Amino acid sequence: DGGITQSPKYLFRKEGQNVTLSCEQNLNHDAMYWYRQDPGQGLRLIYYSQIVNDFQKGDIAEGYSVSREKKESFPLTVTSAQKNPTAFYLCASNALNTDTQYFGPGTRLTVL
Amino acid sequence: GENVEQHPSTLSVQEGDSAVIKCTYSDSASNYFPWYKQELGKRPQLIIDIRSNVGEKKDQRIAVTLNKTAKHFSLHITETQPEDSAVYFCAASIYQGGKLIFGQGTELSVKP
């Protein structure tokens, strides 16, 4: 788990602003994921990427965008089109030849 | 697509009792089933997993059973302790290294 970092830990956004959440891993993992977690709910997949320069939409991609220019980095942008972005955001990664997915510490985003 | 249902949503037990959490999945092609524990404000941590070629796996006080015919799997925690209190998530995956579909989570409370 220590090989996956997310920043910042807390983020405050004004309505109408875009914000970018950082996710970095030094585990040489091929696949990376972004999840959203709301209070009392499970983990919902936003986007995932299995190789550099390629990514796929998850179940709730609307209002979010990602990039995968480097293997170790998978930033998530929460755009102004996301109407209810207040949530806990978790990044995860795994190697393609294994099943185990490891999570970063998360970023708590609050819209003011 | 794959769907994972998890029950119960909350579970309260006395210290020393056993706890059982159940999940059902919809896609018979699913072949990997991890369980994660998430303490308040922390990242999910993998506690045990099972693959479809195994019916049961045990690790100290924790065990997971899988019934492929009925498409359900369960987490069993014996001799519960207050530090077992957390939210537990089940998940399923169709192929190695692929995305996980999570259940809604179970909040376990162990009362001393």
C-alpha cells in the first residue's frame, strides 16, 4: 500500500471550478483505477487504465476526466460538469498478471 | 454487466461471537473474489481472497467460502474482537488483473 500515494489529502473546491487529484505509484503496476466513495456506500468505478495512453470509462465517468501519460501516474480531474462531487476519492493499482488491487490513502473532496 | 450484492448492510455482534457477511454475484464467469476491510477514514485493505478453483480458504480467524453453483461467497470471522469493527467490502472480477466490482459494504460493530 505504501507504494501508492494520493494528494492532496483534503481538497476544497468552489462551484464551477475544475480540480485535479493526483495518484502516483512506484510499484510498476500496469493498471490503475479511480473510485468514488460516498458515506455509507460502496466503491463506484470512475475510470480505469490498463496501459499508458489508454483508459476506459467506469460506471460513473460523467463529469470526470483522466490521463495516463506515464505508467506511474493517473491524475483525475473533477470538472464543473460534475454536479455533486463531494466524496472520498480512492486510487488503486494492480499488476496485470495478478488479481490483488492495492489502494492509495484517498483524497476527500468538499465543494464549498 | 457484473453486479455484486452484499448483505447485511450493518451487523452488530458481541465480542467473541462469530460474524458472517454474504455476497452474491451475477456473472458466472467471475473467478476472483477478494474481501477488503476499511476502517473509518482509511483506505481499504485486502484481508483475504479466493479464486474460483477453491471452495474455502482460511487465515487465522478469517475464512471465505465460495459456492460457484449458487454464485455466492461469504466471509466468516470467528472470535470477533473490537478491532474487527470496520466496513467490509466484497468484490468480484472476471479476469486476472481486471477491474473489480464491489458490493455495497457491511458495517460491522463488535461490542465489548
